[in-house]
Amino acid sequence: MKRILVIDDSPTIRTSVEYAVKKEGYAIEHAENGADAIEKVSSLRDAGDEISLCIVDVNMPVMDGITFVKEFRKTDRFTPILILTTEAEESKIKEGKDAGASGWIVKPFQPEGLVETVQKLIG
Amino acid sequence: MIKNRNSRWGKTLYIISPGEYFATEEQCILGTVTGSCVVVCLYDSVRRIGGMGHFIVPGTIGTEGIFRDEIASHGITSMEHVIGEMVKLGGDRKRLSAKIFGASYLNGYSARVHYGTVGTMKFMHEYFTLEKIPVLVDDLGGHARRKIYFNPLNGKVFRRFLSNNEGSSEFIRLEQEYIENAFMNKGTYGRMIMFE
């Protein structure tokens, strides 16, 4: 089963994303911020598991989403990362792209649109 | 948002209009007038950061939970805007407390707006429960407009009910325009960009 890591400091957003994509048969992992996500990815790798896709917010305490993308890309160049945020400024979007994100979705997100994008990325 | 440096408070007053949000760690006062909309005052007592959001949820909310409700997704985004600005300043939603005001049933408003008011109240209670953010003051409902002043550095709020809409005609016009737009755009979602 393909595994999606949802990284957001808001439990409401994590649950919304989980609700939208879980019914399509994906397994969901939660992380509260970028640092928590890096730890989670590392323990999954240690256990022989892997993440198929990350969906990450930008503004989070401890480690923000853009820093997470940069850190994650140091050890994984290919797993897709979708940024899901209220930030819509072009300069911020460029920062995400330059860090190595695969796409940028501005909240509020349409559940069907998110599922379609996830399916395009990981099938 | 209007910035007034010569307020009676002796510090800068930021006036937040319907649909706007603002977070700060500076010595100032955030002020607004609300009718059908909700005004959320959030405070991080460790970092002494305050944030205010002024919005309405444009419709009724279903019974299956706000995380699976398309109308509620607009309320969630309004909250995300305020909290996101606080996080940029070093705030953390785990330390936040909330004071909420407004969502009045006002004479002369359409049934649609009243549905929005009911939806907003339901949304607020469910949202703060899911986020585990304590609500220290829950002052929603009633039939009068409220004038709100919020000190973002200590979390204190001054609230006054306005009789006969005194001195708030500009806010009434702005609120009506904002609510009209919010209902018109309730089917609109954020853009999606895929990078090559």
C-alpha cells in the first residue's frame, strides 16, 4: 500500500487531507512539523518502509515546510512533495520550487482536485 | 487594514476590516466592529504574540465534521491565515488561547446571512475542539453589533455592545460587501501548480 506523509501543525488540516485521500486506498502518516517528519521518515526507513508522497504545510513551528523540503531532498531526490499552504505569493512559490517541491496547492483545497493530483504523482 | 498612530490608547491602533487578519508582537491595539461575522482574538502567552481574524463561514455546516465539509474549509482557511502569521512571528498553535466574539443575528439581514451566522458558530466550536485550543471567552450570538479592542501583547480584550449601530456605518457597509463576496466565492478553491 502506498504511504502518504501529511505534515501540518493543524490536526484539522491533517484530518481533512487524510479524509480526502484515505478512501482512495492510501495509508496515511501524520507529522506536526518538518523536524517531526524527518524523524518519521528516518524511522520508517529503518523499519524497511518508505514514503510514496509528502504533503507539507509551509508555516509550522520548529521546522517550516520549505526547510523540510530542503532537508528531505538531501537524502531523497525523487519522492514527490506537494506543498499545501495558505501562502500564494509568487516569491514563496518559487522558493518551494527551488527547494525541490513537486507542486504547490493553495488552501482551501478541493478534495477531488487533491486526489487527482496525488493519483497523477504516485498512481 | 487602517493604521492610526494617534489613537486614544496612546499606541498605534490597527483597524481590521471584515475578511482581514493580522498578527503582531508590537505594542499596539487591534480594533474592529462586528455584526454577523466572528472576530477571533488569539494569544500566545509565551511569545506574547496576538492575532485577530474577522470572517464568516459562508453557509451551513453539515453534521459529519468540519474536516469533511466544503463550506467549513473556508473557515479553516481563515483560521490558518491568522495562525500562520503568528507562527511566522515565532508563535505555536499548541500555546494559543482564543477569545471569540460576534455572530449576531441582526435585523434586516437575509436568511442566507443568518444561516452563515449559525454555520460560523458551529464551525468555531468544532474547530477549537479539534485544535485543542482553549476558548477563554465565548461571546457569540445576540442581536447587537460589538466593538472589539484587543491588546496583542497581553491578550486582553475590551468589548462593547453598540446600540443603534452608533458610529459603525462604514463597518456595516464593509461587512455587507464582504459577506456578499464570501457567499459568491464559496465554491472557489485555491490554485494548484505542478512544477516541471
